[in-house]
Amino acid sequence: MKKLAVFASGSGTNYEAIAEACADGRIDAEVAILVCDKAGAGVLGRAVRFGTPTLVFNPKDYACKADFEKEIADRMDAIGIDLVCLAGYMRIIGEELLSRYGGRIINIHPSLLPAFKGAHAVEQAVEYGVKVYGITIHWVDESLDGGRIIAQRSFDYDGGDPAEVHRLGQVIEHQLYVETINRILNK
Ligand code: GAR
């Protein structure tokens, strides 16, 4: 069975959507590890419920990014990870992980890239008065949210409430991530 790693920093609704799809057979794979850079993140409680092994680390405990990325990559090598899914992992992937897992890392982003890169995509889109919002899944390379696009889905919203955009977007994220992971694994 194919093995996924999910990286997350926050609440973890995307992690849960992926773990649930693996559990009920909609994705023919297992989440073999959850990597989290924040002790106390909501995603960790979800991982306990699904029985996913976790690697939790504090970047401040390491001299540099390459050091913690080496630990992550070593652990993933030991498991035999096929695909890495970033799901609200609020950190730029560095050289160590890219050199060892490049071409096998995907990310979900809450905008229609290349518009609104970075950590505040929804707020910026609302500030612009955007009428067509969307979600992008893309390959991860050394650029910020700039790797080749794999999938996108849009939705209309004409209002000024970032929380509502986020809520509408997350429903799409959960479906699109499951569909896209399947497409990649079945290629
Ligand atoms: C998701 O909306 C994802 O698109 C976003 O973080 C959220 C995590 O939600 N990612 C980024 O903004 C990456 N630049 P979750 O913890 O509920 O899955």
C-alpha cells in the first residue's frame, strides 16, 4: 500500500479529510506519518483519533532548517513515503527536503495561484474585492507557492467576510485534495 506523509501546522481539517479517505478506501493509501512543527496544534488531536504516528518538532531546537529537515527526511526514508502532502504547513520547504523528496511534494493553497501567494491569501483576496475565489494544488519547488499547478477549483462569492470565504474554500479543499492525491497515486 502507498504511504503518505502529511505536514501540518494548524487545525488539520485537510489532514482529517485525507486520513478519513484513506480509512474508508476512497484513497488507496495510508497516512503513515503526520509531521507537525507546533506542539499543541489542533491537528495532533485529530492524528490521535486516526492513530497516525506523528513527528512533532520545534524548529527553535535546531541550529538550522537543514537539521530538522534531515530528521524528517530520514524518518520518511525509513517508512518509505511515496508522496508528501502539505496541508497548512506554514513553513517554506528547504533544500534538504527538496533534494531528497523533490517531485514528490504537493501543497494546497487557498487562492487561484499565481494570485495571492503567501500566508494571507484569503485576507488579501477579500481586500481586493475578488468575486471568484479558489483553491490550488501544486507541486512544491524552491519558490513560494510557485511550483507547477496540478489542480484548481473556483467558487463565486461577493461579500467581505474572510471567515466565510475560508469556510466555503475549505469544503472545496477537502474534496479537491482527496481527488488529486488519487490522481497522482494512480498515475
Ligand atoms: C488551508 O486552508 C490551506 O489552504 C492553508 O492553510 C489552511 C489549513 O487548514 N494553507 C496555506 O495558506 C498555505 N500557504 P487546515 O489546518 O484546517 O487543514
